[in-house]
Amino acid sequence: MSRRRYVARGVPGGYRIWDNRARRWWGELYELCPDRLLDELNRAADHSRITALLRFYRAQKR
């Protein structure tokens, strides 16, 4: 059984993305986990698409 590479996990203060291969947190802490990001993580989990979504949400925080 194959494990997904990226998983959104609840942490104190919000959500973070866990990278199963690197065994470390990836990206920033989100108070609310964006629906589009969760959808991508639960589907194909395409690295480039996830990166684009993270950049989009990071830009909105500014």
C-alpha cells in the first residue's frame, strides 16, 4: 500500500503540510486550510500544482 507524499495535518494554531518522504513539515502554517489545497493533496498531489497554490495563498497573506 502506497502512502501519500503530502498530507495536511492539524497542528496547534492551524494546519501544516507533512512531507512523508522527507519526513518534515513543508510550507507554512495556515490558520485555515484552503479548500483548493486540500483537494489537491487528496487527489494526485502534483508537486508543481501544490507549490503554485502555496505561493498563491502566501501572497494573499501579505
